[in-house]
Amino acid sequence: MNYDLFDDLPGHTQRLCLQEGAVLLRGFAISAIGNLLAELEKIIIAAPFRHMLTPGAHQMSVAMSNCGQVGWVSDRNGYRYAAIDPETGRAWPEMPAVFLELAQNAAAQAGFAKFLPDACLINCYVPGAKLSLHQDKDERDASAPIVSVSLGLPAVFLFGGQKRTDRPQRYRLVHGDVVVWGGAARFNFHGVAPLADGTHPLLGRRRINLTYRKTV
Ligand code: SIN
Ligand code: FE2
């Protein structure tokens, strides 16, 4: 677990450099959370969380939804971005302004100006849920970073290197933390260790993660 090497930024955010191109902005989302959760509630009514199947037909332990012009989906045919939610047959809910502004500000703070994500994957973890090490590589624009916002229960984020076999570093992410990775770290392997049990005052027995991408 790494707790050191933080730079203080204006506005009380601390920035930890994970690797070249990857930073953890501690508490960066805190001031936006009230508005984020109000919008999230509406998104989840329109596009409920669901457990997708991997191409190997395993049900994922993380439940997912999306907002934006396209959403990340997985089924027996593979992973892809789709404009229509396969569960509802409708377009994904629009990305709310408060979602977009947070991602753009975080990206800028991490050195990626003018980030314009068109997709936001919304992950819901309950205790025991995990995300295996993977690369985000279904996006066409490799110059855009990934921005990831953590809400609710704390999680251990695994951040590795370019090869699956590179041993990942472990970072504890809490409510309000934002991680941005791009540039030299854009295709680094990453994942989430099985969520420990607990109860969060706002989100209960859950962790919600927003992952923004520019897909085209
Ligand atoms: C992801 O890699 O899509 C999500 C990472 C996280 O939940 O922190
Ligand atoms: Fe990912």
C-alpha cells in the first residue's frame, strides 16, 4: 500500500504519481458528490445495473451500467461499445454535465487538457465483487486518458504495467478519489481486489466507480 509521495495541490487535493502518465487525485470528487449521486439515481432508473457475461460466458461479479453516447457492453460475442443498451433497447442516458465537468477537471489536473469522454461506464461492487486485471483497449483514441472516480466503500485498486505478468502496485481508493491514467500508462493492466465488507454512510454496502473513456 502506498501512502507517501503526495504533492499538495490548491484546494486540498493531494496528487500521488503512480507511474509516468498515472496519478491519484485524493478527494478530487468530494465537492461534486451530492450532484453526482442525484444524477446517478436517475441514470440507474433508466438503465439499471446488470451483471454482464464475459465472452467465456462467466457472469461478472461487478454489476454495470453506462451513460454517454455509447456504453461498454460484454456478452458471448465479446466486448464492445454500443449506442443502444441491450437490456432496455434504448439509447444510454446522456452524460450529465456534472459528470463531464468532473472528468474534464480531473484530466486537466493530471496533465490531459481538453478530455472529451463520450462514454462513462458505471461499475457497482458489493462485498466480494472484484475486477480481474485487464487493459482498457477497446477505445480508438489512445491519446485520451481514462478517468476513474471512486464512490462508497473503499477498494484496493491494482495498478500494474504493460504486461499482465508485471506485479501490480496496490492503492486503497476511498469515496471521492479520482485516478487518471494515460500517455505512457494508458494501456497498463489494472483491476480491483475483492471488495471488503462494510457500510458506507451514503452508499451502504456498495462501491460505485465511474470510468470515463473517449472511445472514438
Ligand atoms: C475499470 O477498470 O473499469 C474499473 C476500475 C475501478 O472500479 O476502480
Ligand atoms: Fe478498466
